[in-house]
Amino acid sequence: MRVAKMRYYTLVDLFCGAGGLTLGFKQAEYQGYGFKVLAAVDIWKRACETYKANHPEVEVICGDIRDRSVKEKLYSLTGGRVDVIIGGPPCEAFSLAGKRDPSDPRAKLFYDYVEVVARLQPYVFVMENVKGILTMLTIREDIDEDEKRRVLEALNKLLDLQSVGRKRRAAPQYIIRENNILDPYQKKLVEYVKNYLVTAVEAIKQAFDRIGYDVEWKILNALDYGVPQERERVIFIGAKRSLGITIRFPEPTHAPKPFMSAGGKVIEKYRTLRDAIGDLPPFEKRVGDEVYEGNFSPIYMSRNRYKSWDEPSYIILASARHIPLHPDSPRMIHVGKDKWEFENNSDKKPRRLSVWECARIQTFPDGYKFIGNVVDKYALIGDAVPPLLAKRVAEAVLKSLVEARIPPSQ
């Protein structure tokens, strides 16, 4: 029997990091279709080395996406056309906490992502970001640059007010919603600024609307898709307008208790630490594994970091100092406001989850290489999108493309 040949949509990964998104998209299949990654971009040397070690067939550009030479190399590698773009640009562009300098190059990263989408014209793009972006207010994208500059100047004048004080990090929310401004001129500035502020989500939609893309977003919890940790992220999916592409998000595959869905699909129970790392040999007998052994700071001890074997993990962070405890560690006891202690009736020694354990909890396969020292490795793992979550998103994207009868460009 002749097996149908797989067909592949081309893809580039911007802000690729260790390659969690790439891995999930490479693993996805739907009705004989998959993804082929042409190129990836990241500025961090360790991320580039890690990505290349695990995806040797992909051209990795190690450089700043803001540089014209990096963009031109990307355009050359893709031939100026690609089917899908994925990546998680940092959200500094939407942060108005404290003074926002419109000339600050760090604030451009999101707009560079938009520029690449506009140039390469993918059918679909996928953008990942932290949940905190939903609480941000920012300046509308449907006004001209001169108006934006005037709004920023007015906002910065308001941020200089003594009444803001420690609330700078909450600005402009504090200024707009809870200010005690009485001065008529300052109140007039507030009313002026309010006319031009929107949520960051709305600003993202406006930015992509200008280049011909419809955008939908959803909060996805990795737990709901088989990842053994509590990890919520905002996923934006954009589709090129007028092509008949339905934007879809993956349906959950896991829940607190197993059940049968209305469509007859088996929904499994959340995966636990035991499921993820219970079969590993004792840490002392492993070859090549590492663990960060720094002190447990007062910040670390300000909240519980312990989960038992039969629970999902807390979120795996990018900071080695704040990695959750291994389930064989002593439990933590709440002894006061923002203060926890380890049980003192236990002969167990507290330790953080190891590099290998964190990688498994993030659903990286055994053997996935992370390059650098132990702190680098935790950062690479913690910053990544869990590959299993990425795979579920990729499957939804594939279904949208195939059912819209969009052929791969190659």
C-alpha cells in the first residue's frame, strides 16, 4: 500500500530561545500535513547554541532582530515568503510603568515582530506572552506617530507627580483610575491621555489590523494539555484576512478528574510530578544532571515552593534561585505573613528540582541538550514554551490551514 507523502508548511521562529515552540510545531501532524522550520532567530548566544544542538537542520541567526542585517538574512533564508511565523516577543513595548521612552530600542521588539510578519506575509502567526500583558494599558495603535508622542509627553508629566510615588509601577492605571489629582491643568492632562489609552491586547489587534491580519487570543494553562505544571500563558493567533482561515485554539486534553467529553473524547487526569519524574534514578546516581545549590533567600521563603509527588509542579521559572522544591524535600510551613519555614521534624534535606527534572516537567524529551552553566540551563528551560503545549497549538493551526484549503508554499 502506497503511503501518502507528508506536506509541510514553512515556518520561522523569532525569539526562539531553547526551541520549545519549534519542537512542538515539528512534532505536530494533521491529515498528512506538518511544519518545516526554515530559520530561527535569537540574540542570546546560549539560546542559539542550544537551539542548533537540537535542531541542526534549521538555520539559526544569532543576532538582534532589530538590526537590519539580521532581518535581511532572515528574508534571504526564506526567499521572502513563509507560511507561518511563531515566537514570543518581550512585552516591553506595552509597558507604561514608569517613564516610557519612545526612543528606547527595547520597546521596538514587538514592532519588529510585526515588521517581519508584514514582510514575509505568513498565512498565520502565533505569538506567546505572559498573562500579565492582559492588565497593561498602552497607547492606541490607530493614531499617528505625532499624536503618540504628544500622549507620551503628557503621560510622563503625570508620572512625575509626587502623588504617584511608589505607585509608578502601576501607572498609568493609577493615574487613570484612582488618581487624586485636583489641579485643573493636571486633570485636563488626565482626560487627554485617557482618550488614547487601550488595553495591550487591543493595541496588538490594532497593530496587526493595519497590516491585514485578524487576531484572536486566549489564556491557555499548560496543565490542561498534559504538561505537569501550573503555567498560564496568553496565546495570540493571527490569520491573514480574506483567506477563509478560521482561528482555532486547542481543546483541553486533561482536567482535575478524568471524564468523557460531549464529543466522546477521553479527557485525562492532570499529570503530576510522579508522572513526570518519578521514574528517574536518585539524583546522586545520575550522569550529567545538575542542581542549583544556592541559599534559600528570604524572597524564596516568602511563599510555599513545595508540591507533593501526586500534584502538578508549580511553574518552572527561568531563575535558578526560584526553582520549586523536589517532592522529597521537607514540606514548608506557613509561620507568618510572607514567611515560610521548612519542617524541622524531618531528616530530609531541601533541594530544588534539578535541570533534568525541570526539563521533563516542561515536557522536553530526555537527551535534549541545554548549553551553558547551571544558571543558563535553568533560564533556557524556564523561558521556553512547553513543547507539548506548543504541539497542541500547532495542531490547531494545521487544522485551520488544511480545512481552509491553504496549500503549503513549497
